[in-house]
Amino acid sequence: MDCTDNVYDYTDKHLMLQHVVFGICRLIDVLVPDVPESLELKIKRERYLAKQALQDSDTIMKVGCIFSCHIN
């Protein structure tokens, strides 16, 4: 066994180790959510309330317009 065999053996082992580490990192990335479930629920609730507020304001504006059109 000469020096080049040791270099290639080291390179192969290093490459395999990199793939294992990247695989573990990818697995952790998939398993751990980016946003906690409790925060995600609060965000969804906030969006829902914002949509409801917009719908309510649209309804108020339409009723106000109809009311003012009948008065004039």
C-alpha cells in the first residue's frame, strides 16, 4: 500500500461522513417544524379575524352607501 492509497481511502471515508452528516441535518430539518404549532394556530386565528374585520367593514360601507342613496 503506497501513499496514494491512503489518500484515496481517507477521501472516500471523508465523503461518506459528509453524506451521513448532511443526511442527518436534512432529517432534522424535515422533522423539526419551522414555526411552533401554537404560534401557527395564533397566526391562523389572526388572519381569520383580519378577514372577518374586512368583511364587516365592507358590509358597513355597503349598508351606509345604500342608506345614504335612499335619503338623497
